[in-house]
Amino acid sequence: METFGRGCLYLIGFVVLVLILSAVVGSTINIPWIILIPVIILAFWIASKKSRK
């Protein structure tokens, strides 16, 4: 459960970062599925690495 929560926190941080970037640039940012799915997998993989320590 700790890994799931930490992974969700990382994904929320990613979304906030993209929203801030979108506000700075002043346009919409489209993230294709081919990029979004590996980002989700990467977030949960990093969260599982942190939980094992």
C-alpha cells in the first residue's frame, strides 16, 4: 500500500509540473499515450524502489 500511495504522489507531482509548464508557456500541452504510460510505470517503479530500502 505504501508503494501505491507514493506512486500516486509522484504522478500528482508530474501533473502539477505539467500544469505549471503549461501556464508558463501559455498553451495547452498534449501528452500522447506512448509517453504517458511509461511515465506511469516509471513512477510506480521508483516508488517500489524507495519502499524496499
